[in-house]
Amino acid sequence: MKKMLLSCTAHFACIVMCVMLLAGCFLSGCTISAKKRAEMRIGLVVEGKSGDGGVYDAARSGLKGIETRHGVKTAEYECCNDTEALAEKIKTAAEESDVVFVVGNNASLTALDAASNYGSVKFICYIDNIPERSIPQNVHLIAFCCDKAMFIGGYIAASMTQTGIIGGLTEQSFSDELMTYFNAGAVYVRENIESVSFKYESTDGRKRIKEKAYDVFDSGADVVLTTVSNDNSLRAAARETRNFLIEIDYMKNVYSSDELLCRIVFDIEQSIIDTAALLFTSSDWEGGLSSKLDISTEYLIIDYTAAVSKFYISDELRQEIDKVILDVNDGSIKIEPQGEA
């Protein structure tokens, strides 16, 4: 099957605006006045803590964006990965806020359990998977659906590999199931592709992560998917071994690097800002619902650095890529996991 790459602009051809989805799902009514907005308080509960350079920092940036754009009062509640602190943080945020954004699986599930105790408070929870349970009327769940994005990541890796071996270097808690979709994308391009997977601990320092990167490259993998983003030591390992990285990131800032093929970006920052904007244009709320964000939306994107795109992506490939993206989003290309979860 022909090798093809995903372009940085092609996904816009099939965007379904999540803002429109959310507006149709749970918001209606008239605009909230500036005076009333100034009296509102928005809280953010994060399961981990800021400074992680990932999802929690991105959520924090979203909260700052709300404060800057709309003049509302905001507050942050960090759980620091302490499961025993979740319930208390959710309780405090609910008692002090009109709207509470919750980021993290366990934190979101805790909010689901507590929401009925705070009927006047709106909870907007970001979670990996929508649970099969009833959702309280004052809760809206938002999940990033990663299967298509991971499929594309594997597709890119298999299209670029010269050794026929691709790899994964992911944090210990990263879902093994997602790697099966990465493998599916690779197999779609090359049936005989080999995939290797390595894990690191969240407490590992840069030196240790770089050592594990060498382990991945020594296994023969020349294109590696990693949850380590914007890390100079990891990119140095790729550069020294003349290999490439595909990074999973939650920050939309572009970091140019000749070792970086692309980034799979979960734009939680903009999603939070846009969802809050909808809250401020409505006085009514219809909860008990959920939304799923995938690569058909503008909040889960494949982002290419200009330096690499300039050298590796031809106009012909870009044209072929447009068709692939459409096929993935409309279901013409069926995505089935490959390998063990």
C-alpha cells in the first residue's frame, strides 16, 4: 500500500466545530451580562499539579484565558495525585464556585459522585472514557477520543521508517490500548511492520528518560511515539542516533525541531476557553450529557513543525493525505486495534 503522511492543514477539511456541538448539546438562552460575569467564580480542579508541562498546565492556561478574556474570578485546586484529597478538593471547589472544570479521570469520577450534592453548580469534566452510568443534570463530560489520532500517528511512523521497526516510549500510566491503535495505523501502511514499546515512570528524570530513549533506538526503532514532549534530552538522543519522534502533547505552542516529525496535540486549553465562552452567552443549561472530541474537531490535531514538513512532505503526498483524513473521519477506513492492550 502506498505510503502517505498527514499534513498539518488537511484536518481542517473535515472539522466539525466542537463549539457548535457543545452549544447544541447543553447551552441555550440569552447572553449573560458583563456585570453578572464579574460576579461569577470559576474553579479548576486538576488531579495532578501544575508544572507538569502537559495536561494540567494546559488546563491552567485555559483558566487564565477565561479570566483574561471575560473578567471572571477564578481559582485552582490541585490534588497532587493524592486520591484521598480528591473528594475534599471537589467539595471546596463546588462550595466556592459557580462553574467547576475538572481535569483527570479519578477527579472526574469523584465529581460525578458529588455533583448531585451541589445542584446549582455546573461541572465540566475532562475524562479519557465516558463511563456507562447516568450523568447528573449539572454535569457535562468531555472526552478526547484518541483512536483516530493514534491510528494516524502509527500511519505516519510506518510511512517514515527505514528499518521497518517503530516504537513507543510512554509514561507508565499511558493506556496500552491506545498503542494498539497506533499499531493499527502502522499495519495499514505496512503489514510486516514491527513495533516495540518501552515505559518510563513519571518520577524519572531527564537523564533516565534519555537512557530509555537509547534503549528504544537500539532495538531498531527509527520512529518513536512518545508522551515526553518538548524535552531537549530526548530530542538529543533522537538527533544523535538520526531517528525521529512523534510527540503527544497538550500544549499548542510549536517547538521546531528536526527530530520531531509531528505532535498529536490535545488542545484542552482552547476547549476550556471556548466552553466557558458558551457559558457566558447563555443563561440556560441542559446537562446530563457528554461530548467526544476526535480529529474531526479542532481540539485534537496533528501538528507538524515547519522544519520537517518542508523537507519530507511533498505536494503529491499532501493531496493523498486529504483523502486519507476524510476516509478516517467518515468511517471508510475502519480502525481496528492491532496487538495486545
